[in-house]
Amino acid sequence: MHSAWEILHRDGTPAEVQVTFSAGSCLAFTVWTDWSLCAELRAPGLPDYLWPPADFTWRKLPVALSEIVRAKELFDEAGVLSGAELESHGALIAVRSYGGELVVTWTSA
């Protein structure tokens, strides 16, 4: 079973989303300063660029991800990655860069 987590700024806005895999890695999504969405496969945990650690909290998303059955990349008119969707048997996690902010939506099966 995979799990999904939001890392939140102090004001409650999402800084990053991590989908963790049973193999010990995670797919992390965040928005860079150029407003593009960054997707990175790495070890789970708070990355160095989210500093200081005390300014961030973790929240588990209420989405059951038994297996990823569909992944979709979304690009803007310039061809820059601006969103992604991960689907698992009726559950969906969608992340997007909108106005330089990370927007996260989900539905449960």
C-alpha cells in the first residue's frame, strides 16, 4: 500500500506532496521559483530546501493507493510541467502549479 502526504507551511498551504512507495522511495511534487511543477523520485523525508524544519508540518492525505494504475503529466502552453495526476482504482491525487503555488486535490475510492 502506498501513502500520500502533504508537507504544509505554517499558514497551512502545501509546500510539497510525497507519495511513498513500499520499496522505500517517494515521488515528491513541489513548485519551483519559476512556477513550474517539479516531480522528483527520492527518499522520503523533509528536503533540505524546506527550512527550517520547525516551520513545516505533515498531514497524511485520506487516499488509499493500493497501486498506481494511471499517471498523467499536464503541461502548460510553453511545454513546462504544470500538473500531474495519479490514479489508483477510483482514488485520485492531482497536483498543480497555479500562480506559483502548489494546489493539491484528491478523491477517495
